Amino acid sequence: MATALHTPRTEAALRQEYDLLSAEYAELLAHVRAAVAADRDGELNPIVHLAGFLEERGQLPPAGMPASRLVAEAFARTAETDRQFGGAS
């Protein structure tokens, strides 16, 4: 099965994908920064800034999933991508 990484795309399609990823990243970063500012300001539940963002996208972690496992899985995916595309080893 072909994945998006292996499907030939035009320069315009790649640009559109890049722009979408950049916008998503900017929005995620804004929510992370809001959570940090809320924590610094003493808000009772600063994580709400992130939880809503993740919930809208169906990305909340499963109940009982340890944070360390989520981070380890992300590092494993990043390492695999780096190996696949010749990045850091």
C-alpha cells in the first residue's frame, strides 16, 4: 500500500501540504504556550488549553496510557523516519 510519503506529488501539492503542516504546528505551539502561561499564572487547570486542541482532533491519549510510553513511541517513530530518509542516526 502506497503512503503519502511515497506518492508522487506536484510542487503545488507539496507546498499546500507544507502550508497545512505549518499552520497545524503554529496552532499546536500556540496551545502549548498558552498552557505554560496559564500554569505560570496559577490557573487551576492549565492543561485544558492542550486537552481541547487534542480532543478536537481525536488525539487524546487512551485512559491509563502512561506519558512515558507516549513519548517513547514518538521517539521511536522519529528515529525510524530519520533512518528511512537518511537523517540523524
